[in-house]
Amino acid sequence: MHDLIDSHSHLDVEDFDPDRDAVVQRARDAGVARQIVPAIAQSGWNRLAAVCRQFTGLYPAYGLHPLFLAQHQPSHLDELDHIIEREQPVAVGECGLDHHIEGLDPSSQLDYFEAQLKLAGQHDLPLIIHTRQALDGVTACIRRHAPLRGVVHSFSGSLQQAQQLWKLGFCIGIGGPVTYERARRLREIVAHMPIEFLLLETDSPDQPMHGYQGQRNEPALLPQVLACVAALRGESEASVAAATCANAVRLFRLD
Ligand SMILES: [Zn+2]
């Protein structure tokens, strides 16, 4: 068993209400004693704080997720500043740009994203970034607000796009999608990329691994991502576990 950190788990969402204790325990039993739990919308921040206080090893990030744009209000950005001050989270997020889903006004998304980049800079915190079909826009924003640090979670871009993120000091988060053989481009990147920019994640309860389609994902399954990444790289699970764990500790400044 290897010591792992799930760098992206939504353990606070109601999917886990019936059995959250057991889910956390199964994760610990699998070596996943620590999880980064990013926020979705302002309405969930207090609940997220409560869940992370309830379990040691759960670290919150606060932010406004682009998919929930309809719920966000400009006043939430001031509130975000305050909750960061009060709760001292490990990151700002989940934030970003999503041009995959129709009806999410791109210019409004951009306003919220840039405001959160500024907050991360002001509070010297890393960013947890979500993006679909908007990676170049995300990279341009990061560059405009540099220096920043963070992770683009569930990375699905090209090698060139990944390289641009690494140049800016950003990590990429790798989870369930890498376990699918059809994810050729992603697997190729993961096989050869510099390990210092790689974080492991489950994105629980979403993005189930190969063989678990249609099921609720959970952090206890992170060792399967580890096994897949280690096999693709031709390295031992122990060395990939140690390196990715150290990356998460460094990025999120964990103890
Ligand atoms: Zn997420």
C-alpha cells in the first residue's frame, strides 16, 4: 500500500451523505489519508467547511465553479475573499472556463475566473482549475496574472498545451480518464511527462475508472490511477506515489 493524496475529490456533495464515514475510512485503508476538496458554489461553502472539519486529512478549497455560473453573483467574490481569510484553505477553486456546455456565458465566466486568479495571487494560494474546450483561454489568463501556481484538473489537452502549463509552473491532474485505453493522447503525455507536474485525482463522485462505468467514484479507488500511471511510465508504483504525493504537499503546502 502506498501513501497517496487525492488532489480532487468532491467528498462534501450529497452523493456521499449516506455513508461519508465509510468512504473516508475505505480511502484511508487504501492509503489515501489526504484529500483536497474543492468547492462548487457559494451555497455549499459552509457545508464544505463542516465536512472538512469533521475528518482529519480533508482540506478544502473555496471557489466558484464555471458549470454553476447561474448560481454565482458578483457579491460572492467578496464573500470568497472573506471565507479565504477566515478558513485559510489550501487553494482557490474550483474555478475555470467551460466552453463545452451551451448556455454558460463565456464573458461572465471569464469575469469570475479572472477575479479568482486575482484572489489567489493576493492570498498566495494555488488554483484548482476546471476547463473543457477552453484550455488556451485558461492558459492565457494564467499568463496575464503570472506568477501563479496551481493545477489544471482532469487534464485533456494536447502535449503542447500541457507544456505551456508546465512552463507557467502549473501541474496537471490525472484521474479516471487515463485508465481507458482509448485515451491515447492523454496516456502518451502521462507516459513521458516530467513527474514533478503530475498530480493524481479521482474527481469523486464523477469520472469513474475503467471497469466502474456508471458507478459512483470514490477516493479509495485512487490506487488504480496510480497503478495505471506507473505502468504507462514503466516506473514502480512506489516511486510514482512518492513523487506525486510530494508534488501535492508542495503545491498545497500541506504539513
Ligand atoms: Zn471538480
